[in-house]
Amino acid sequence: MLYRSKAPFRLGIAGGGTDVSPYSNLYGGAILNVTVNLYAHATIRPLDNGKIRFVHINENITEEFDAVSELPLDGPLVLQHGIYNSIVSRYNNGEPLSFELITQMDVPSGSGLGTSSTLVVAILGAFTEWLRLPLGKYDIAHYAYEIERIDLNMAGGKQDQYAATFVGINFMEFLEDDKVIVNPLRIGDDILQEWAMNTVLFYTEQQRCSGKIIEEQAENVKNNKNDSLEAMHNVKHEAFRMKNCLLREELQELGKALNTSWTSKKKMARNISNEFIDHIYETAMANGALGGKISGAGGGGFMFFYCPGNSCYKVSEALDKMHIGHIQQFEFCKKGLITWTVKE
């Protein structure tokens, strides 16, 4: 049998960075995000040869180990190692498992859509399907957060894990003691279609290391750096503002709020933007975009712009003529983590 899963990536609309400790513990974080029809995929094939085999298709990486209770936390597939170690320890009484895990993503790593966290959710989904683990949506999201942020000590926030499991448009609040409140927004299909039709998603083809940016943001909070803190407060405020724009079906105001939020986000840490990113942003704005931003921590990856009316075509054409990056077609996604079993 094959045990499969897929989890959707997300666009970070507003509030990014406020879900990261210590800011979320001290001030409370607020995030607005939406999932898109681009996915992380995972397939588990049980083996009877006493081996563990990892295959990551995007980067053409294959690893094979003897089935042991704990794998080393190193190498290019350290996420897979960490997940396996935790599953065996927590749910299999420390007894090793023999299987092949095949993973694939519809977008590159480091593209700002929450790739690593979404991949963790997808892999946990496949293990849950195989081992029939008693895990609900909150359980899987929090478990993914624990593995990535605590077990593997990878810098980052909490929104990606919850977006991949809860799906759709979500307003999330992150409070002290790891408390997370997920508020799905009930937005009509007409508004969703209009929002998607007027949004240009652009891949800069610049991959970035989000960890360094996130670590700097955390240090700025610890050191009470006023400019950065004020920027984070403003970004959180814009998350509430944009939530209300969507609930009131005011997409033009949402576009304007994106521009305000991006101005603040750039002040949260160095290297969130650069001349290359600024040039892309200015080109989009000059051709009719009302606002936009980087999705994710910054430094590269995907950008998106709200372009009302026919300006969507004009912005797309202008970005194409830059001969850097490419337009990514997408739709908003209404289904979160999906798991299923098929005969091989």
C-alpha cells in the first residue's frame, strides 16, 4: 500500500514576523494568510528489508539507512530525520520503522510560501495515514511546530504549520504560552474570485535564507530596538485592518493596506528588501498595482501585488519585460492537509 498526503502552501498577507517569539509572547502576534493551489506532497511505502529510504525529488536527493530508532540530525534532509525520530519515539515505543518516504514540492525551497513547515505537515500527514495516529488539525500543526522549531531549533514562526492544516483565509492570533487561535474568515466566492483575478503572483527566482532575517527580528525585540518594534506593531495593526477590509469586501482598501504594510515590514530587519526587490515593486506600482509585498520573511522568493481592473495585465506584462523571475499562475485553495491510501 501507498500512504499519501498533500498540504497547501500559503501567501503571507499581513502580520508576518509577529508570530515569532519573543514578540508573540510579549505583545501578541496577528497574522492574515491564505492558502493557494500549490502543494507539498509526501508518499510512504512500507518496506520489509530493514531499511529507511528518503527521496526528495526537487533536489534529486536520495538517502538510505539501516532502520534504527534514531537518525543523525544533519544532512540536507534533516527535516525528514527529525520527523522520523519524533514519530518513533512518541508513537512507536522507540521501535524502528522500515519504509521509503518520497517528497516533492510544487515550488522551490526558500520561496517564501512556508515550504519547510508545509513539507513537515505533509510528511506528518502521511505518517498519520500509515500509522493511524490520533491527531487532529491543531495536533498536527502544533506537532509540526515542535519538530521544526524546538527539536531541530530552526528559526521561524508558527503561521505556516497552521495554514497548511486549516486552509483557506485565516486570521490567526499568537499569544503567550504557545496559545494559538485560528479564525477562518467566511469570505464569499465572488470576493475570492475577484481577489485572485486581480492578484499577480511573481517568483523572483531569488532563494533566501529566512532564518537570518527571523533571528535578527527576534534580537531586535529582545534589545527593544524602537524602529524595528514600531514596525512590527504597525505590521500587526495592518493585519487587523486587512481582515476588516476582506470582511467588508473592500478589496481596493486591501490593496492600499498592502502597500502600507510593506513599507513597515522593510523596517523590521535588514535584508528584507534590496535593490532588486525594490525595482520589482516599483515596476508593479508604476503600472497600476495598489500594493504588494514579499510573501514570507523577505529577501527573495515570491512577491504578490493587488492590481485592480485591467492593471493586472499591464503589471504582468511589465514584470515579464524585466526578464527576471516569472509569473506564477494560482488559485486560492479551500482544502487543507489531505491524506489517502491506495494500492500500489
